[in-house]
Amino acid sequence: MQQSIESIVQHATGAVRVEESSVLQTLWSGYGSIVRYRVEGAKVPSVIVKHVSPPSDATHPRGWNTDISHRRKLHSYEVETTWYRDFANRCRENCRVPHCWAVVKDGDEVVMVLEDLDASGFPGRRASVSEGERKACLHWLAHFHAQFLGEKPSGLWSSGTYWHLETRPDELKVLAEEDAELHAAAEAIDTRLKASPFQTWVHGDAKLANFCFSETGSAVAAVDFQYVGGGCGMKDVAYFIGSCLREEECDAAEESLLDFYFQSLREAVLANGKGVDPDALESDWRALYPVAWTDFHRFLKGWSPGHWKIHSYSERLARSVVAAWKKGTTK
């Protein structure tokens, strides 16, 4: 990067002084860092800088340091810069995202200067959540999905989420040994999700860790848009619920959480004037919830067969989806 990060922040915010405050985290596989900078003489007291600087020799926590993995990560940061540059400003308070002050690219290196959500009233991070906090996240997802319903994801992933089938051939090979029936159904599961007439944009990594909570926990903002792109909204919903519920909670909470999400989605679709029949939308997407759950389960069994999310609830949903596919193929 020819410019220093301090000069980029200064130019973007109009600050008279910029100083690194704290490193918040390193990016996956050592691809950079997220750092808070204090600024003086600007409209805000601080900003967050996401600095993507790919290593020459990447190391993956689970050993997936292949060329496919490297190229996927590089493209994910291209997608994220497009998201912040072209689309983030379309998200309203009901699906709050960070304001982007600047994006500067130099080859594969990227600097994104983003709003500090802590300073904007979203300082909370959660390792576990109450029912109300879960609903705040589902409310965000419903409004995000309604905002982009029926739109083409230009410049983003054509199929959002980091686990979608086209970008995970290595994990699919492993799945053939772990679960032959699920491996055989993988393409049909992907096709069914893409065949929904109600396509939207999905966040693509809507886990609990990517939501920032207000002081009371009643509202959230979301971060990390590397895998935003087209798809069925159930991919986000199933992934989010799986990120914050243990096995024994999934059955008990599934119906009430889906009811809340669809009520929020109905309100958001009507408010946005999308001209979509909310009853038809709900009917289609409710039926796709177990399919979306199974789609992620397919990835997880190939990527990390011993993962804690591979439990009896996930296996039961996957078996029902695979059985329905087998029944359909033998008619």
C-alpha cells in the first residue's frame, strides 16, 4: 500500500490527527487485521480499519490452505469492497450496517475505513443470547432480505454464503467418505434452494459473532460482508439459528423463531412495497428451512466432521431432506 493507513483515514474523515488504538482481531488464516483508530478533528471519535494483506504462505486453522481456498478469500474481499462502496448505504436502521468512509485498493491489498459501531451505540458482543436478542438478529435478517428481494447481486457472489457448493469441491470430496447419501444429494439440494422463485441477497455469514448489539440488546447491526450475494433467505436464518442454539434447544425454539422471522419479513416486504405475495413467500421459504439447514450440514461434514454443530437435530433434518430427494428421484 503506497499510502499509510493513517493518511487514508485522515483523508477520508478530515481528521487532523490519527492514532492506532487497538487491534480487534486478525483476519482468518492471517489475511490481515481489524484495528480501531482514534481520530481528532473529525465528526467521529474513532473508526475501524479492515486491512486485507494476504500472506505469501497462508496457513489455515483446519488445513484447508489450497489454491482454491486462497482464490475464494481474495474474491471475498473484492465482494466486500463492492458491497461497502455500492450497496451498504441502502441499508436502513432496521438492517443497520457500518457506514463506509473509504475503500483503497492496491493489488490484492485493501484498506476499508468503516464506522466504529461501538461509538454509534452498538457496543455489545454476545457469546450467548436471550430470546429477545435472537429475535433482534432475526428482525435484522428479515429486513435485509426484504430490502434486496428480487434484485440481482451485481458485483457480489452470484450464490451467497461461504459454504455454497461451487466453491467447496475439496470438502465435497471428503463428504463422499463421511456420508455417501448426503454427498449424492448435494447438487439437488443446492439446485432446490436456487429454484425458489423468491431470491434475495443473503448476508452469507450471519453467525452470532457478526452481530453488534445495542446497550439493551433490542437492536443490532451486522458486520463482515465477504460472502454477501444471491440466494434464499433461509440460508441465513438456518445458519444463524444453528450458530446460537445447542442441540437440545433447536427443536424447542425452531417454530417460535421461524414464526417471528416470517412476521418480521411480512411487515418488511409490505413496508418496502416489493409487490410480493407474503403468503406465497412464507410458504415457499418455510418449506426450504430444512433444505437450507442441510445445505450447511453438507459443508460442515466435509470441512470438519467432528464439529459440535453436527448433532442429532442436524442429522435428522438432513436424513429427511435426503429421503425426500431419493423418493422424488425414484418416482
